[in-house]
Amino acid sequence: MEAHYYQVDITWSKDRKGLMSSPEVTGGTLKNDGLEVATPPEFPKGIAGLWSPEHLYTGAVASCLMTTFLAVAENSKLEFTSFTCHAKGKLEQVEGKFLMTEVLLEAILAIVHDEDREKALRILDKSEKACLISNSIKATITLSPMVVVSDLVH
């Protein structure tokens, strides 16, 4: 497979915030599209209520788990009705530097058939191990999966 590149543009707006966009995602317009990003409130002059680099980092890990799971589940023919992942990224100071040291992933998967529970757990584990974002970062990734049987009638 050849290398792929993903373009992201950041434009400072004021104070400690800016606008993140991508011509690959938003059509390239900064005025109407994009994601407002800022320094988190834990830092001097940080702004609450906006996406921070720390949120985006944590979200990248969680969304990569989901998209990898979707591919593995499809290839494995796993029937499921929902997938949710609650993620918590840990920022701490290590040897004088701030680092994202851990991302906790609580994945909740609703399957159709109870007999697929072990298969579903194996697929979640395989998905976490195959996640390219998790494999690209230094932080410890901890997956806590929960598999439930869907109450939907099929």
C-alpha cells in the first residue's frame, strides 16, 4: 500500500483559539465549515466548551477503534445493532513535559445473537490491536469492552 496524506489547515482567529478545517472534509472553506479549536481551560487563558488538541487526540483513538471495528466486524460477518465508545484521555506531566499518557476506551457493543459474544470480544480485541492511530502513538491504550445482546427483535 502506498503512503496516504491527510491535509488539515489551522487558522488562528483570536485569543487562544482558531479554526481547523480540511479541503478533504469541508470543501476547503474556512468561513462556513470547520471545527473551532482552543487551548483547554486547564491551561492559562484556556477556553472551556471548545475542542482542544487533547480532545482531538482522544477522539482520534476512539474513532479509529470504531472504524477498524466496523471493517473487522463486516469481514467477520458479525451481526450487531450498535457500537458506542466512551474514551478518556489522560494528560500528565512527565519529566517536565506534558504528555498524553493513556487513553481508556470503554466500548459497548450490542450483538444480535448471544452465541456471538466470544466472537464479538475477539473482534473488539483484534480491532484495538489493528487500530493504526493506537499503533502510531506512545500513550497506553486500554480497552474495556462490554458486549450485550440487543433487545431489538429481528
